[in-house]
Amino acid sequence: MRHTDKIIFSAAAFLSALLLYTAACKRDPVYIGGVDPDPVDTTGGNNGTGGNGGNQNLHPCDPDSVYFNTQILPILTSNCAMSGCHDAQSHKEGIVLDNYANTRNTGKINLTNPAGSKLYKVLNDSDPNDRMPPAPMSALPLDQRALILKWIQQGALNLSCDADCDTVDVRFSTTVMPLIGYNCQGCHSGTSPSGGVALTNYTQVKASASDGTLMGSITHQSGYQPMPYPIGNAKLSDCNIRAVQIWIDQGAPNN
């Protein structure tokens, strides 16, 4: 055997042995460097100790997307899906707005012309009696109407995510009032607010917090009208209820 042939044979034998060894002996990967005792969470969660009160936020919300259950449904149930209007029992004009399926099936949503959808058009009707919600209730704020239009423009989808809930930096302006605006104000505004209780500004919300009505209602305690209304709607999340309680325990400041 020539010298060159011996080299080729030896190399082939070495590679064969190496492949057999690799297949027979699989080792765990080796990581070079120390272990960070306090790693930065890049998954969207917060290691159970972050601003959402210990709730893992494994599926964070996209700020450019509209989420039906957390953003649109509270507006509809507070302003439209009530007795005599668009709840399942009344189903005025055949329209029921108490969940995603009913809203899509009966809300006459036009994906090719979102602004022409009846759900959106009635929110902007110039006649207070034909507008939704009708007089004496107030018209929806412009930002809520814009949000509903944006939801339709995005395809009126039923997206879901883990909504943030901050129980660290709780403030009236950024925590409490937005919750009430989306979940309660539909019934508790205008010239004839439900139960005679208006919740449109700090003074009114502070009064409801001071007499126990606010917490009694959002926790669905016996003897209080549950919010969000109507009866049967889910309560606010435990984290959001805790945030309101924290604000009250702080003295319900106008911050």
C-alpha cells in the first residue's frame, strides 16, 4: 500500500470512529460564563413580581391592536347591552351586543366599509333618540368611538392577550378613572344615571369610594348593584379590583 493510501485510510477510519462516538455519547450543552442571578425577562412576563400584581404576562398586548374582550366589550355592555336595548332578553332591532359572537352576528358590521357599519354609525347619529346610547345617556366619548372603528378596520377580530394591570403605581387619572370610564360610566353618566349615581369625575367617584358603594359594586357584594352591569357580566379582573382598593386605601387621592 502506498504512503498516500495509508493516509487516506487512516483519515477515513478516524472519521468513522468519531461519528460512532458522537452518536453513542450525547452530552448536555456547555454554557461558557457565569449565571446571571437576576436575568432580564425578555418574554413579556415579569417573573411574578412586576407591575401587574404578580400575574404572569406571557402574552402581552400589542398597543397597535384592538382586543374585543378587554377593550370593546366593556364599552358595549356598559352603554348598549342593557335591559330594554341590546341585551339577550331585549335584543332591540335584533341586535345583541353582550359577547363577541352576538356582536359579530347581529351588529351589522361591514368590513369593506367600516365607517358604514351600523354598530359604528349609530354611535355618531346626530339625533339623540336614534343615537346609541340614546338620550338621556351621553354620547360615547370620541376616543371610545374611534376605538370601535379601529377594531372594525382591523377585521373585527376576537384577539386575546394578557392585559397589563399595574398595582405598583396606582393613580386616579391613569388607573381608576379609565377603568370606570370603560366599565361603568355608560350607566352612571348623563342626566339620569343608574341608581342616581354619576361617576363622571373625581368628586363623584371619590364619594362612591368613601361610602363603600364603589367596592361593593365592583366586587359584586350582596346589597350592591354589580358593576359592570347587567347582572351576569364578569367582574373586573382580580388585579384591577385590587388596584381600586389600593387607591382607596391610599385615601382616594386626586392624583
